[in-house]
Amino acid sequence: MPRVAIIGAGVAGLCTGIQLKKAGIGQFTIFEKSDGVGGTWRDNSYPGCACDVPSHLYSYSFGINPEWTHKFSPQPEILQYLEHCADKFGLRPHIRTATSIASARFDTTSGTWKLKTDKGEETEAEILISGVGQLNRPAIPAFPGLGDFVGRTFHSARWDHAVDLAGKRVAVVGNGASAIQFIPQIAPEVAQLTIFQRSANWIVPRNDYAYPKWAREMFHEMPFLSRVYRSYLYWMLEKNFMAFIKDHWFGKLFEKAARDHLAAQVPDAALRAKLTPDYTIGCKRILISDDYYPVFSRPNVELVTEPLSRFTAHGIETKDGKSRDFDVVIFATGFETTSFLAPIDIRGLNGRALADAWRDGPEAYMGVTVPGFPNFFLLYGPNTNLGHNSIIFMIEAQVRYVLQCIKEMRNRDLAYLDVKPQALAAFAARVQGELKKRVWAAGCSSWYKTADGHITNNWSGPTIKYWQMLRRPDFSAYDAQARV
């Protein structure tokens, strides 16, 4: 029976553990750097934090939850759901919290991964699975003078709840998916709120609503209705992929909806111009909100589009020479998304580092395996992110794929499986060719791609296509090493 090491106890890691148990594979350990399960839904606890995929779909297909209170449920509810799944499926004994994997080295002789934790402990496993995802390491640009600022600073993904914002002068640097959720929450309590916007975002209505008690009771009493509703939500979102095809008419509908939403909520023409993006809709992440734009009608809120020049001891100076003083600066500047598994030192055959293999940009066959790194599987890896549907759907497809690989190894008594370089090359060429026809390849910068424009994060097609591709592994794409 193979031993399995899983990095991360978020959505992907928990899903893997549950399916391993169902498959009768009980020798696995989930290593989690924080003090509990939940991954990004534990890390992100900022005011107003919620998912932008409907909750009945942003959940496991095998873990239907009839108790979601809203169409888009808030972070505490999602975290509670993941903790419930960890308990329900008996994962707690397999989880080691407050333990980071510092390095992993593949030993060809034994066919095992030698792991070392941040505490210096050593362990080994035949299978190594990464569930760290793409949005786990906050990014704060190296602004000049940042170290001179004497006020409080923190990143939205590491919200400092000890900082009382009431009556404070607060700056928010960034205006992405997290910012548009917490800004409406803090605006009423702060004395002055200044939002530094590098570029405007396309925003469409969220249209959130609470599920009435009778609906939750109906989902509880008739579980098949939850599945029907889940399927409805899936196909409603899946059709939205058309908006990400270059020059597609469906994208024009999205743009009209976004422009109408902005016009309805921001009557001031000058302000509306500042909040209007100058790039193709979909090139950056499309955001959803009903309460972000109205914030700018508050007398204590200022939008600054002038680029930041430097931090001073008491505030921020912009390129036009204007200086503003602040008590607190909140960075909503996103994540280090294109380096994936850094800073874990992962070394495969002949001691080759994954960082070297990915020097020109991360790539993985099916978004899951990398040549020269046997028995190593990625979940929510390169080119598997979405702009239109639930990433949990993608993760479940990946976990099924990985389990079939593990079963193949077990049934054939293999030491390891290693994807062939030509298999990855063909897959990557196909995906990158399709990505050139998508709006993400337009001229904007985004967290979907590297500085040189290589799209490393997004999947190039509909999710149903990805699901079909991963239904059954093509083992001719792998070198199978027999156990000696």
C-alpha cells in the first residue's frame, strides 16, 4: 500500500484525503502550515469575505450541504463547511497542522519522496501531492520607503483583527476581488478611506440573496433537489466561458452589463471615467459586487488613480508630488500566483529542482504532472484556474485522475510513473495555442500570466472539456518504472 504525503489542508488537500479513504488507501498524511484546515478560507478572514461562485456549486459533489444560508455564502460558513467535511470523513487523525514542508527530494533507489519539515523532521512517502493551489502567498510590492512608515500595515489575506479601524485614516492599496468586498464593510467606520487604484476593474452585479428557511428545509428533506440545483448552477456558469473567447458576442453582453451597472451606481461622470477599465473585459478577473461602487458617494472616501511614488513616515506620496497621511495601510495587492510551489524546494530525478524546470514558466501535463518528478501530482496546478466556473469541479477531476494513477502503480507494482517530456510538450502547445484565442491574451497585465505575458494560470477551454480529458489517464504518456 503506497504512503501518500499531501501538502495543504485546503479544499484540494481535504478532497484528496477523502477520496483516498474511500479508495481504501489509509496511509496518508496531510501537512498543513497553519493551525487548522481550510486553506485560503482560513487565511482570508477580512470583513465581507465571501466566494464569488454560488455555494451550492462551490462545494464537494460528494458533500452536498443543504444549509447554505446565501447564494454566495460568507467565509465563516465556507470554513465551517470544510471543517465539517474534515470531521465527517474522518480526516483529523491524518492532518498535521502547524507543519510546513520545507523540501522534498525524490530518491530513485527507493522510489520514495524524502520530505523535510520546517522543524527539521524527516519523513518519506511513495506519492507526493501538492494541494497548495495558486492563491496562498500574499504579494506586497517593494514600494520605496515602505519600511519608514510608522503606522500599521497588513495584507488583506492576513487581516490584523487587533487593529481598530474606527476613526482612523485608512489607505487601501489595490482594488481587486478582496478589496471590493472589504472596502464597503470598513468605509462606514473609518474617518477617511483612500483607495489607490492602479487600474479599474470590470464589475458586474452580484445579486446575492438569502435562502429562505423553507428552501433550506426542502434541500435537506429532498437531497436530489440540491443536486438538480447544483447542476443548474454549473451549466449557467459554464455557458459564461463564451465571454472569454476573443471578439465573441457573449463578451459584449458582459461588457454592457458591467457598463450599465457602473452607470446606475455612479452618477458622477468624472468618477465614472476613473472607474471604467481601459482593457477588454475578461482580460483581468471579472469581479462581482452590488455595494462597491456606492462607497464612492460617501464624503469620507477618496479614489486616487495617480501612481504611488513612495511611502513616507506618515503616509504615501504619489507621482504628482501630493502626500497624504494615514494611520493604517491595507494591502489588497493579490498573491504570488505564477511561482506556484515556491518556496518549497522540490527536487526530482538527478536532483533537478522544480524551480529550474519551471524557469521559463510553470507547466504541467494536464495541469497535474511534470516530467522528471515521478509520483508527484499537482492539484489546482498550472493552467487549471478558471474565470467562469467552480474550481472545486476541476479539483475533483484532478483527484480522480491522481487516484487512477496510484491504483495503476499499485496494480502493476510500479516504483513510479513519470510523465514523458513529449507528452507535456504536446499538451502545453495545444493549451497555449488555444489561450492565444482567449481574452486573457489581450494587452493587460494580470495575475493570470508572467511578466512576459506567458499565461501560466488559466485553463484554455470549458470545464467539461477538462473533465473529459482527465476521465481516464493515458498511461502511454508516462514512463512506468517497475519495482526492482
